[in-house]
Amino acid sequence: MTKSDIAISVRDLTKQFGTFTAVDHISFDVRKGEIFGFLGANGAGKTTAMRMLCGLSYPTSGSGTVAGFDVCTQGEDIKRHIGYMSQKFSLYGDLTVAQNLRLFSTIYGLSDAEIKERMGAVMNQLDMESMANAHVKSIPVGWRQKLAFAASTIHRPEIVFLDEPTGGVDPVTRRKFWELIYRASSEGMTVFVTTHYLDEAEYCNRVSIMVDGRIAALDTPAALKEKYHAETMDEVFRVVAKDAQRTE
């Protein structure tokens, strides 16, 4: 993997809060266009790590780049070149579908011409033209998930971070959402995703598993299952995280 192939690169990235080390010297690379799964039990440190990668928090020590920008000094630049979708909050329910897309487009700094072009493309791609004036809180959950992903990527970022994006939705909706992820990846976008659904780890190109602030395993799903003599990623996770001390 050459430097030009890398979307995310971190070395010994560490975050301390007083005497507590939330993220403990993690190192990894993510290729451009890769779907990279970032797994870990509650308390493992993955949310803190993701915040550093998204430019929301600076590391205590270590180094790294996201979309070519320094995680230690260029947090604002990183924010402008990535997309982010959260499970808990992604859309404004009292705004219409079109208003949400326009709002996110404006936040990401698109021009009026770009907003018009990309909103039209997104509505057509998602087959949501008839829903343009519907309030988001009134549309089905599956459509909201698709719309949230579209809103987080409407500015065509190099990398999109998805923080448990399919939490609380049914298996059919989850599978359809992953079709959007595959499409984005095939078009060159790097997808960095956290999930509690271990079957979704099977859809990733590579997977890392954090345990107590460290990366305890990192490889393709097939290689990890072979290494740990497991049939599923759920079994892999249980083996890798069985001695975890932090669970909250």
C-alpha cells in the first residue's frame, strides 16, 4: 500500500483523560475506497478514537492523517473533507426531505448551483422525488436511513464515518442500507463504520476489534475467522474480547 492509496493513517494514537487512557497507542491504515469496520464492546475506546479521526478531539500523543490532514493540528480541515452519520441524530424531523438536504448542503459549503444539481441527483438515485415535501418524521425508518446517508455524503467527501448507522432497524432495512455503502465504496469513497451487529462485519473489506483501548485484531473477515478457528465474526469477537476489562 503506497502513501497515495491511504485515506486514513494513524501511528500510536493515544487519548488520555487524566490518568485514564481511553485510546492506547493504536496504529492502522485504511485504503481509499475501502469499507473498514471498527468494532469494540462498550468502553473499548472506539467512540473516542473516531472523534479524533473526525477532527472533534485532538490526541494526547501519537500521529496520523485523515484525507491528508494532520489529526493533531488540522481538525477543522478534516471536518470539511469528511462526512459523518450518527445513529442517534442525523436528520431534522420537523423539516422536509428537501429542506434537510438543502440544510446539509449549505453546512458543507456547496454553492447554489451545486446544491441544485446534487439534490436532484440524490432524489433521483433514492427514488424519493415524491417525498421531497414530506416531513422526515413522517417517512418510514428505512427511507430516513437512506436520506441520512445521502445527507452526510451530498458534498461527495473522500471519507464517510458511520457511527452505528443501522442501530434499531430491521434486517431488511439494514441490508438495503449496506447496498448504499457498497455503491459509495465502488465509486471511490472510503467508508469507516462502527457497528454492534457482528453479521455486518462480514460485509467489510477489513475489520479491527478494539479491546480496552487497544486494537486486538485487524484483518479481513475471512482471515480473522481462519486465525481464530471461527465460523462467524460473532465467534471471532467473543474470542478476541473475552478478557476485556472495560465494559462501560
